[in-house]
Amino acid sequence: MKYVIGIDLGTSSVKTILVNQRGEVCAEVSKNYPLIQMKSGYSEQDPEEWVGQTVSALSELLSLSRVNPADIEGISYSGQMHGLVLLDDHHQVLRPAILWNDTRTTAQCTAIAEALGEDLLRITKNRPLEGFTLPKILWVKEHEPEIFKKARVFLLPKDYLRFRMTGVICSDFSDAAGTLLLDVAERKWSAEICRQLGIPPEICPPLVESHEFVGTLLPEIAQLTGLRRGTNVFAGGADNACGAVGAGILSPGITLCSIGTSGVILSHEDQKERDFKGKVHFFNHAKAGSFYAMGVTLSAGYSLSWFKETFFQNETFEGLLQGVNEVPPGSGGLLFAPYLFGERTPHADSAIRGSFIGVDAAHRKENFVRAVMEGITFSLHETIRIFRSEGKAIDRIISIGGGAKNQCWLQMQADIFGAEVIKLESEQGPALGAAMLAAFGCGWFASLEECAEQFIRPSSAFYPQSEAVKKYQALFEIYQEIYAKTKGICHAMQSLKMW
């Protein structure tokens, strides 16, 4: 039996999985690493933590599986998007990586919008947001000019990890699309954006397809992990693109709902001319030559984690969710807006903050927990509303991540989204997508679609319940008023700078 490895470099941990030719996950190992948060709005990481913990995870993966390294044919990657890693002319890291959830770059986003206007949307298909890479580059240029002068290339997080494992510098189209420097339709770095903003175009890495072979493991990495020196390495993709591959979102007609730290509604697109006018993100897919549209809720699963750690720290998630299914839709008149880090879709607002609306003395833990789950799902439904308003049919949704681990939440998604929601038999998210890119790259399958037929199997389906659908439709209309009615308060609180 032959195997491939999928590596998913997340925000708080790296996950490695070993997958055989039947698509069975034979072993998995995860390792955590810390965030660096020097002040409010800052979020950084030491790239060497990624390397060290990945090496440790791979070593443990081999030990746990007892698979012969000679039978492992390929490795590929998924990674957190938008993060900025700057390297000097010796390919040494110049400063800690600035991550996707860092919000220090509001001024740079304004400058980008003023300099490029609607040309930015024409070229990149996206509007400037604090999470993207380009504002981070401009922030370093403005605030750390000596570091910027030394920069010879920038990389995305998983691209740096792959470079340290192979010695090869490159990026793939799906991750490059999240930088705000890529001409998404023409699939090349934008010389126009670089020129307008004073960015040397040579700091942009070479571009490759996600399934493309880029090299083999360096001898020292092979020795540290126990892997074979000649193990093939393939480029990989952005975490959302790989999550889509791992859920079989490879053609129109199926939509992805992924609830992790952040939440995503994602739909496949074939046409590069598709124009959502910046209402949602539009990126290159990990499937060559295709694209995807995506809306993001910044604090999705994180909202539930925050609630647990703040109010029920000693409770397990299973205990936290106990009794939620007995609370009717609407949580007894309680609404939650999940704006703990600001919001992305449809409200690109880094200053908005979350709220509970309608708190009553009769409410108990179960009401609050259900309200958090409903608020997250309402926020994701705003993207589905946008897709439908643009003529997309959203009838069948694959649910992955934390939102797929609880039957009550799966039924809630079906009722709020008004669509069939499918749970997968073995759900490994972006890590499986990375493994599938390696399997396709190794030539096991003629296409990613053929690979998906072998690797991805549905286990259960949830259908909208008419009475719950009606209640949620009415509640959603009220939920949509929360942003406009709390925006002024939140912005005023942020401007006080008292904390």
C-alpha cells in the first residue's frame, strides 16, 4: 500500500495526516504553537515554531503508523492564508510573521483604496481588508523601513514551511490570491499594483499550481522526521481552497460550510469573469484553472470557544452543548452577534464588536449556548443570501469543522440555510485536501474529481424542517438589524482608547 501525507498549517496548530490509496486516514498527529500578541490588534508568530512543530508531528506520525517511509510517495500542504513572512537575501526571516487576524493595518487599507480605487477590484476581485497580505507589506514599509529595505522575497505561511523542508521558494495561485497582489483572472502578480504602491515586484515569489511537484525533502528534514530523502513534495494551497478540495467542492452545485476558528461559506466558480462587486471574496481555487467565491465570519467556532473558556472553563464541549437541542429556535428571545474580532462578510469592519440582544432573567446556560450557535450560523447565512441574490442555487451544503460535530448544529444549519446539509463519513478538512493534492500529483488519479470519488464519502444528511425554517426566517431579519444598530456604539467605544 502506498501513502501520502497532508500537512495543514493552522493558526494555533499544525495537523499532519497519513492517507492510503483508498482514502483512509491511517494516522494523524497535531502540534500546537503560540501566538505573539504584543498589543491590541497585533497577531504574530515565529515561523520557526511552524517548522519545529511540523518536524515533530511528522516524526511522531511515522512512529505511530509504523509505515515504511519508502511507501510514502508524496507530501503536500494547506495553510492559514494572508500571513506575511519576509526573507532577506540569505533567505533568513527578518521579523515575526504577521497573521491573517492582525488588524493593525486600517490606515494602509485606506491608502490602498485611495491609490487604486476600483482598479483594485478589477484586478484582484477583492476589496482591501486588514487581513490581507498587501496592507501588511505596506505597514512594514512605513513602520519598519530598515526591515523592508532588506526584504528580498515574501512568502505565505505554508510556503515558508515548504521552503524550509525543500529549499524551494514559490507560492501557489490559491494562496497568492489572498495577498491582494495577484491579478486573479490573468493568474499573475500585478505589476500595476506594485508600481502604484512602490513595492518591488521581485519580492513576489514564483507561482505554481497547487498540485505541482516542487521538489523533494532536504536531507536534514528527512533525517529529523524519518521520511525518505526522495519523498516528492507538491505545492499545496490556501486552507480554504484545500478545505474545499477535501470536501469535494470541485464543480458548481455544492457549497461548503466550514466552521473552524473562523467560518466560511464557499462555492465553486468556473468563470473568471464572475463579478460579485467585492461583496464576497473571489479567489483562485486549488483545482487548476478554477475559482471560488467565499464569505467569512471571523469569529465562528471561536465564539463558542470564547464562551466556554470565559464562563464554563471546566466544562467539556460535550457538556457545554448538553440540553441545547431542547431549547426551541430563537433561544428564548436571545440573539448573539459574533463580532468578537470585528467582521468580514458582509460587514468589513474591524471595529464592530459582539453583543447579546434580549438577555432575560429567565435565560439559562442552554439559551446562551444555543444563541451563540445560532448567531454564528446567521452570520454565515448572510453569505448564502448574497450568493442567492447573485443567481447562485444553494441547495446542497457540505458541512465540515466544529459545526459538523453536533447533530443539533447540523439541523440548525439546514433550517437556517434552507438547504440539505451533508455530514461526511471522515472529515479531515484542509489536511485531507492537501493529501488529495499530493495523491493527484503522484499520479494516483487522473483528476481531483476522480480522487474525491475515492476519498470522500457522505455519512448523513439533514433537511430543512418547515416550522423551524419559518421561525428562523423571521429571526434572521431581526438579526440583520444588529450590525447597523450597534455600529455607532462600538465605534465610539473603540475611539475612547481607554483599554
